[in-house]
Amino acid sequence: MACGNWLVGTLGLGVMFLVLKLVEFHQDFVQGINLSTNLFYMFYLSLTFFHFMHVVMGMTILTVVAYKAYAGRYDTNHTGVATGASYWHMVDLVWIILFVLVYVIH
């Protein structure tokens, strides 16, 4: 039960991230920023959108894992939880690198 609750909390934070990125993308496009604006914005939009899609995939995976956790399917074998968590943390690591490259160093 605690596993499912933590996964739901993680999904909530994932939704907040996606909403913030959608607002940011909207503001960029309203200002006329697109892939052809310059080289920086081409990489910025491409990389952050690619990451956005990986977050969506991660949330899909975590939703399935949470469903199975609430259904009691992880009594002794926690492979699904570990696999979902590994994917999610890979996406976290990529965001840390992208954040530094796009928002700090730029």
C-alpha cells in the first residue's frame, strides 16, 4: 500500500512538471520561438520535448506499477517496481543534465 501511495505522489509531481513545461512551451511559441529561430532554440526545444515524451512514458509505466501495487501483485517479486523506478530515475538523471545545459550554462 505504501508503495502505491509513493507512486501516486510521484505521478502527481510528474503532472506538475508536464504542466510547467507546457506553459513554458506555450510562452515560447507565443513569442515566436520555434525550431528555426536559432541553433540554441532548435536544441532546446528538441531536447526538452524529447524529455517531455520520456516523462509521459515514465508516468505510463508508473501508473501500471501503481495499479499492480494496489492490486497486491508485488508480494515477493518486486521486479516491476524496480524496473519502473529505474526508468523513472534514468529520466531524472537526463533532466539534471538537460537543466544544467539549457537553463544554467545558457
